[in-house]
Amino acid sequence: MSSLHRPPVEARVYVPAPGEASDVEPMPAGDVTEGVVRVGGTIRRPHQPQSLAVAAYLDWLEDAGFEGSPRFLGRDAEGRDVLTFLAGQCAGPVPEAWVQSEELLASVARLVRRLHTASSGFVPSAHPFPPRFPAGAVSQDPAELVCHLDVTPQNVVVRDGLAVGLVDFDLAGPTTAFKDSFNAASHWAPLRDPADAWAGWEATNPFRRLRIFADAYGWNDAERRALPAFGIEAAALSYERMEHNARVLGGGWARMWDEGVGDMIRRRGAWLEANTGRLLDALSR
């Protein structure tokens, strides 16, 4: 819908069309957000403090011609956010063998690059993203570009073996394009200690996969040289943030912390440091 014909996000109310399907299908639970369901051709999500900022961002992406994100339709009679459903396949909690496709990997990188191009110029002025952390509590990202920030295999919609869409914009917010693309590469290579490898992924080569992502996204020479140190610093910051959220917000954050995510993040940082030379070699040769 054109921005000239749709009401502002805070005033948008979703009214089902006559005869619209009303069957309810629970969707896989995310790490933090629960209670997401599919109703016909829509997704219903609990309304959250960042919902209107995300809705405005999705409107911007629609106007920019980016077809890989849901559209915000409004809030339903129960107060839930209503989004369009993106048809396709998403990975399970332990990504299946088909997720290892190098063609899929490259398409993920290209999709993230298209997202960043479409995001350029968006300023969340009417509905700013709430601060992720209290001032001074945890370091904040530079606010250069609003991005997805959670491009995991579980949040990428795949059709015919290629990435076509992104779902779950709960963590979207201001950051940098390099931070968002690095996060995506970390999930998809993946960059982690072999002790934390997903079952069935033990034989994959993260260095080769990182190079495929880098080439498909289009990292420049400076970004490639900066990646190991950037990743080590990002792991330390991620540990700090996860610990803060587990302690202050509880819920899914506390559950992940109790399950050992903090130790896994520390192992990832140590692995990146120990493999700095191999990472640089893979990215430069």
C-alpha cells in the first residue's frame, strides 16, 4: 500500500475481510518472543515497546521496493500486531542439512545487502526505537542504519533453495551495516567454537563459507581486514549485553543464560582470536 493511502502506524487497525480464514496455527517459539501465531495469511505477534518503530521501518522497506520483509497491517481486536505471512521454508532450531547449501549462503548475503540498500535514509523520528539498554549500563551501537540484527537461519525465508525474505524484526534497530552483515555471517558460516557446532554441521568449513558470504555481500578490503578484531570485540559486547538482559529482563533472556549462552559467546570470542590468521587468509586470498 502506498504511503499516501495508509494511516499512520499508531492508528492502523486490522479488520479481517469477510470470509477470511480464521484457522490458528502456532508458530515456532523464538528465543525471546512467545505467543506468535499464524491466522490465515497473517502473523499475529504480541505488541511490544518497539512495535511501532518496527512497523514504520517495514513501511519504509515497502516503499523502497524491498519485497523480503513482512508488511505491517495494524493491530487486531486482541491488541496484537498483524503482519503479512511470508510463505517459504525456515530452518529449525538445529538447522537441517539443506541449510548448508553454499548457493543459499550467497543468497542470504545478497538479501542482507539489498535490505541495507533499501534501509538507507530511514530515520525513525515519529516512532524512535526504544533504547536497548539504560544509558551507561551497556555500550550502544553507532546509529548509522536501521537493520534487522538477527539474520539467523531460523529467520530467513527460503524458496527453491534461495533466501527470499526475513522475519522476526524484534531486534531491529539502529546499528551499522557491517555489524548487521557480520552478525548474519556469524550465524551462517557459522563462526563459533567447534564444540558448539550444530549436529550434522561438524564437517562444514566456516572459513570457506565466510569467504562466500563476504564476496556475495561485497565487503571491501578494509572491512575484511577488520573482521577478526571486530568479531572479538563484538563477542565481548554480546556477553555483556546478554548478561544484562538475563538479569534485568528475565524471560527468554534468562533461560538462554541459564542454558549456557554466555559460555558459548566466550568460546566464540576465543575461537575468533585463535583463528585470526586463518580468517584473514580466507577473506583475502
